[in-house]
Amino acid sequence: MITVNFNNQQLSVVPGTRVLELVEKKDRKNLVVCQVGAQVKELNYILSEKNDGMTIRLLNLSNAEAGRAYSASLRYIVAMAFYRIYPDVKIRFSYNIARSISCQAVTKSFNMSRAVDAISAEVKRIIEEDLPIERVTVTIEEATEIYKRFHLDDKIDILKYRPENTVHLYKCGDYYNYLHNYMVPSTGCVRNYTITPYSPGIIIQYPRHDLDTNIPEFEEEATYCKTLQRAYDWAVKTKTQTVTDINRKIDRGEVLEFVQMCEAHHNKQLAELGDLIEDEIDDVRLVAIAGPSSSGKTTFCNRLRIELLSRGINPVTISLDDYYFEKKKICEMQGKPVEKLDLEHIDCLDIEQFNKDLFDLINGEEVTLPRFNFKTDRREEGKTIRVEQNVPIIIEGIHALNEKLTKSIPKHQKFKIYIAPHAQMNIDNHSPLSITNARLIRRIVRDMKFRNCPAAATIDMWQSVRNGEFRWIYPNQENADYVFNSSLGYELCVLKKQAMEALTQITPQDPQYLVANRLIKTLKYFRQIDDDSIIPCNSLLREFIGGSCFNV
């Protein structure tokens, strides 16, 4: 017998017992996965002597890790439905607008419009059958043969880069697949979802843990959709759609060409921006830049300024940080003590003063700008400037695209830029890579290198950062005049070494282990680039690994 802590009770359990057997039958369909010790496991996980003394937590859709498992399980069922009806058709999943998953046919001759109703009905049938989903462990050779049987050639390719000698697959009836995530115990656990036609494929939506387990309302996001399409088209043209594509470039000794190609893509976008702003320079008085954490905003602002200088445009930069209210005033406004303040709230900025200064500068007045002293928590007198005609003012910050911040400036005088990485990259066709994870990896490396902040601390604050992004940044991205895709196809190969060093310091006993383990599982498939001397000193990636000519 072994002893486990389950639902705040000490239970004596026979080795070989599945976690699901500890759960009352009426509650089983409300669960997704479980946490055994510090690791996420399937509910069908078999307890053994090594679990003696561990705590078992049941995770439902209110948990982020459970949400990821639910999403992967839904993709598994959709892929299974396609195999049942159209066994020769290959499909690809990717992240899409409205926090959804898109499914498109890779098989060019296949018309998805004819398949929507049939696939929707088959998914419903599979779920109603409540088929067990079983995790099995096989050798690399066995996995290869299974993947051949199911025409999953892209999954065979990634096996070459798997450091382990065995592979975990998920078996449901006679169907096998692996989506690089944990699964629900049976298909009947996936009951809440939507499948909607959305050219050129279908959109799949599922409950979100951060929306009280509700499915987000589907909203058309034309700007974001075009950005994703551009990212996908570029990935196709440059053969950087999958981790295998990227690793092949490194294996073939094409690292320098690969790095320069990605940097050239950034240069092309900067040139496009320069053209757009130059063409409208008679009207553009304000260039506003915003984006989520670790998008590379600081380096981007420097490079955009240089791009404009090359066109005879000498922009002036104003820092939004200098318009913060003192914490004492923010406490009064929010009615909270300092330790509970929401310092990302837009009202923490002196919007009235900021608009007055902008208005005066744009109309040719001389203005003495404030300078916020974060050590004394006071605003002080800063430099005095005057802005000439046809000289745009650049502002950057999480609220830069919010109309409330710049209400005194007519819309036609603003040029809004949204910056974020938007890679359309997959581990394989059924397993898209999370760009949010890529940003977190960027931040972990930067915080460790420049802020003496360990990975555990960065992970701890990440959810708070994400909450701020959903509240203040994402709602305004559709207002952008241009979206700068700051992704670099080679970046995870470069970040891998430093990120792995930081992440492996987090032990299974640490509360951050769940996230750290997830990031490690992503990074392990990438070939490592050790020579960073080939990365230009003005590269956006230098903001995170060091060596930037901008001294960021």
C-alpha cells in the first residue's frame, strides 16, 4: 500500500490504482487532468510506489494546464474524425483570431467547405461514444511504423530530434496520435466546444480558464487575421513552418543564411513602415507603439527612428513613464494600499497633462516635459523642447494605442503600430507552437541576464502580465495602422541554452515546475545555435541575449 493526499484526505491506495478510480463517477466528466506532486498527469495515470506521500490535485477547466490539455484533446478528436472520414487528407492546426484554433487542409486538392458538416457530426459521434483515451509508450521504431500507418509523415520527421528513446502516444480505439500534451481520460470529457466554417478551413473554439471556463465570443479581427496570414505565407516561402524545417537549416550548415534571412524580414517591415509614414508625413504628428511583454518594443523603437532618419525625418521620443502619478495619488484614486495597486491601469497616467503637452507640441509651442523619478516616486521638471512641423512624436507603452490616452489629437494625425511576435510555426501539423510561450522564454532569458531575476520569479509574475495584456493591449490591436511581426524564426535555437540553464534550476518541488517543464518540452526539439556572433548588433533578439548596439 502507498499513502497519498487526495482531496485533503490521507488515503491508502494499492499500487496500480488509476487516479480516476479515486474520483466519484458523477464528477469524472467535469475533470480534465490531475497534478501528482509537481507534475501534470492524465487522470488515467497509474499510481506506484514512487508516488508514496505525494499530493494529488484534480484539475478542471478553471486551471491553465487543464485548459491546454482540453484544447489538445479536442484537436485529437477532430484529427480522429478526419481520419475516419477522409483518411488520406492531411490537416494542419494553428492558433487564430478570437483565441481559437484553425484547421486547414494541407492536401491541396481537398475542399474543406464540403467537409464541415460531416466532420462536425463525426466529432459529435466520437464524443458521444465516450471512448477511452489511453497513453501508451513505444520505441522510436514502433512510433515510426504507427505514424506511417496513419500517414503522419510530419510526426516521423520530428522523432529525429527527440532526445528520448521512447515515445508517448495516445490510443483511442484503433486510432493513434500524439499532440505534445496531456489528454482527457475519454472523448466524453470534451463536451463544450464550437466548430464553425471560416475560409479556408474551420475555426475551433473551446472554454478558456481565464474567462470563467466560457468560450470566447467570436469577433472578426481583420488586422490580426491579415497578420497571421502574412506570417503563414512567409513561413511557407522560406520553409520555416515546423521545428523540423528550422532544424534542417542548421543541420545543413545554413545558420548564417537563416539568421540573415530572418533579419532581412524585419528590415523589409521597417522599410514598409518608413514608406507609409513618409507618404503621410504632412499629416502624421504622432507615432504610437504598443505590444505585449517581450515583443522587442525598445529595440524596435530605436530601429524605427533610424529608418525615419534615413528619410530625413527626425522624430522626437516622449516617454509615457514620465507621466505616472505618484503612488500616494494612485492609492487615493483606486482606494487600495500600495501593495494592491493596479499600476498598469491607464488612469495611473496623468492623461490630461499628457494631452495638453502633446497638443501644445504639435501646435509649435515650447513645452517643458516632466521626468518621473522612480527612486523618489515624484515627477520632476525635465527637458524643454519644441517640435518643428513635419517632425512626428513617438510614444511607446501598453496604452499607446488607446484613444483615451491621446484624445486631443485627431485620428488622422496618428499612426499606430502594434508589435508582437506572430510566428505560424508548428512542432508538427497537429501541434502549433505557442507564441505566448516564446515570449515567456524571451523574458526569462532577459530577466536572468539583465535584472538578476531567476526564472521562477519571472514565471510567478507572468500571469499578472498576461492579465494586463488582455485588459489593456489586445483590445486595441485592431486599431493599428501597421502590425510589426517581431518573431525571428531562429530565436528559440539561440535562446535554448540560456533558457534551459535557467529552467532546469527549478526543481519538481517548486511551484513553478509545471510551467518550467512545459517550456523545457518545447525547447528540447530545437537544434541549438551556440555562436551568437552571427547575430547583428541591432537585432531585436539582442534586447534579450545582450550585445545590442542600442545598449538596451
